[in-house]
Amino acid sequence: MRKIISVVGARPNFIKLAALHPYLKKSFNHVIVHTGQHYDYELSQNFFEELSLPNPNYNLQVGSQASSDQIKLIKSKSQKVLEREKPDLVLVYGDTNSTVGGAQASHAAKIPLAHVEAGVRSFDDSMPEEINRKTVDHLSNILFCPTQLAVKNLKNEGIKNNSYFTGDTMYEVLLKIKPSKSILSNLGIRPKEYYFATIHRQENTDNLKRLKTLIKSLSKLDRIVIFPLHPRTKKSASSTKNDYGNIMFIDPVNFKNSISLQQNSIMILTDSGGIQKEAYYLKIPCLTLRSKTEWPETVASGWNKLVDCQEKKILKCSRETVLPKKHPNYFGNGDASIKIVQIIKEFLYD
């Protein structure tokens, strides 16, 4: 049986892995390497448990590092695992430091590399994730694209072979999740009477002026704002000295509770790429707290609006809750994992 190694390390990696693992384990010897990029329980082990993922075969425990140092450490530690396990293929997911570190390790070890969620572009090179995406795509031997636009992006960069439109693996997971409303009663809130917000990207958390403006804007919204605090955001927010108004800060929540809070909100405000998609799947209007997005399809549809760090725009758009009449199917039919495994089989066995 051929061996495949998945390198993961952060929430979006785990969710994509949860979609693929049941299919991979049926056809391959599937080894899971957790880099330890997210070492906080709520951001890591909790996801493995609720998404029914097995414990990782390896935990590299890279922990918190400066981005460049973290990538180097992930590469070196992953490479040692690859030398030991000698897989036939390495799978990486999305655009995190674990993605690019695992990809570089695979390339250095001369092992074929496959990228799940390839071809995604924001065309904003100031975003570390954008550099990660490009790096991984140009190292990959097989590229699994969540949208037709992603396939087009790769072709525009000269990547024409072995790129496939499969649809989005995260959509599969969302279709199977059965969220509970108990989180709402625990927080003392009712459906459609609150906003849901997240902020975690470095461009917003490391710039205190931006973070202060964003929190001030959220505090002026006309309903309560449920705001799970990412550890990075919590550290920065403590120094903003802001009036938090109607913001209810809560600890990080697991995936099911996050989906429940999103699904029952009146609107989502976020800088997260994954949550932009989740909002779209759930048909909840979204305001993206950035100037550009890697999911322009959601903006073109009218379900997502780019408001950046502009208080007036945030407040104005928050009051415009008329839902678009159309909801185009950009992300496939929920069978991405089946397509991905079949393509891998053809690659490895033909």
C-alpha cells in the first residue's frame, strides 16, 4: 500500500484534513504530521477530537516562533520525518507556515508534493499567506483547486499541468457538521440578534492603530458582537485601552460552536479567509476587515464586502442587510475529497 504523509499545523489545515482523511485511510497508509504551529488546546487538539481525526503520528512541537524561523523549523523537522517514513507523496493544505514548511521539506527530500487549496490568490504580496500560497504552488506536482478561478490563476502563472478543479474540502466538512444552539443559551444570546466577529491576521493585530479602529468600530454596532479572541488578538487588544461597548469577548471556540455562532448571527465581520467561505456557505452576509480577499467570488456575488479598516464603511455596510437574490455555486458539490483521492491514485499507480 502506498504511503502518504499529511503535514498540518493550524485550524484551516485540520478542517481540510478532516474531509480527506476518511478517504485517504481507505486507499493508502496515511501518516499525519502535526507541526505544532498551533499548540493552544482550543486551536489544536480540540479540533482533532471534534472532527474525529486520529492522534497525529508525529507532533513536531515547533511552538511559537517568528514566521521565518517557524517555517525553517517546520522544514527541518518535517524533513527528518520524511527521511524516516519515505512516503510516496506529501500532502499540504492551504497557506499556513506549516503548509510552506512541509512543502519545502518535501521538495528538499525529492518527494512528490500535492497542494490542497491551490491557486488561491488575493494579489496582495504584503500578506504572508499570499507568499506561502505562491511558494507552495510552484513547488507542487499536483494542484487541487477549490474554484475555477483558482485554476485560471495557476494558468496565468504558467502552471498548466496537473492542476484540477475539485471543489472545496472545507465545504464537505461544513455539510456534515451538526452544530448545536447550546452555545447561544450558554452566552445568553438569541438567534439573529447579534454579530459574529473575528480578528487574527498580523496586518490587524500587529498594527495597534488598525486594531484600535476595528475594535472601536465593532463597539459602535447596533447589536451585541460575539468576538472569540485569538491568542494573538488577545495579547494586542489588552494594550488598546478601548471602550469595548457592546462587544462580548469570549475564549476561542471549537469548530462546531463557531459554525453555530456564525449560522445564527445577523452578519459576520472577519479578517479570516476560512470564515469568509463559511459565511458564504451558510448564506450569512459578511464584512471582510481587509482591503483584498483571496475569495473574490464571494465579493462578486454580493454576499461579502471589503470594508478594510474604515469605521464609516463598516458601520454603513453593517446596516445594509439586504441579502443577494443569487448564491452561485463556486466551490463544488461537496465531493472534493473523492475527486482528490482518485487523482492521487492515478498519479501514483499509473
